[in-house]
Amino acid sequence: MKLISLLSLVLSLLYVSIDFSIRFLNVKESKVRIDEQIDTSQIIVLPQLPIEKISKLNSAYSQYQPEFEAIKEAITGLTLEQQLQQNGELLEFYQGDWRYRLLAVISPDGSRQALEKPLALLRATNIKDSNVDKKVETIYHNTKFENYEVRIIGIKSVQLNYQDQNITLLMYQEKNKLEK
């Protein structure tokens, strides 16, 4: 019995040492093998059109190319008076040089998540300078955004109040209200 145990122990050690040497000591050889495989592989070259044909195609379809000036989104802003007259349910509202749209309302679900009070995400687009990147603003329930008091009143609406203005910013217009 002792002979079988001793023989199995010697074979196990031999197997472990061979495995160790293959995995860790021959790393350079395996990298060389991989490099050799890459060097021997063929590079696929896709067919290319001659430059003359490309220029003919571009000239033939140039009349169908849109004017880039016409593609730019034209955003007309509101004057200060018009901004102060914004009221009711809106899909977007204007404050200064920015147009805001409601992207999402996120509220805690009662579990042990980190979110303690509801928040809303607004996409802000600069209406005066199209080179300024759009940004996403985070507003919280019962806080102030610009001069507006923020109240998140549902999963798709946020109420903004400033003096006599009562704006309900909607994520989207409901279908039954569109038909009326």
C-alpha cells in the first residue's frame, strides 16, 4: 500500500513540475510561436476603385449632395418677455440662452439604494451658439434650478415655479391630449 502511495505521489509531482515548466518557463517560446503565426498569415487586400472612377462618381452625384448650411438645426429662442410668459404644460422651456427638455425622471423605489430623493435629467441646448456642446443638467426635487423651484410630480413631468410662472415640463405629450 505504501508503494502505491509513494508511486502516485512521485507521478503527481512529475506531472505538476512538467505542467509548471510548460506554462511558466516556456513563455518566451510561446510568444515567438504566436509572432511566427502572425507573420506567416496573409493580409487580405480588398479591391479598390481607381481614382478616375472615384472622381467621376463624385462629380455625377455632387448635384444630390445636400447643402451643409441647410442641414444645421435652426433654433429660434425666446425674448426675455416671452421667457417670462412661459406657462402651463410644455415639452421644452427656455431660460436665457438655453433650451431645456426633460429626458428622464428617476426616483427611489423604497429599497436600500443610494438615491434619497427624486431627480430629473434635462437636456440643455444653447440656442445662440451651435458650437457649444449640449449638456445634461441634473435637478433634484424641492431644490432650485436657475430661479425656478423644482418639484418632481410624476414619472414623466417636472413642475417649475418662479413668481407667477407655473411650468409643467413634460417628457412627451400624451396621445389623448394630442387628439383634442
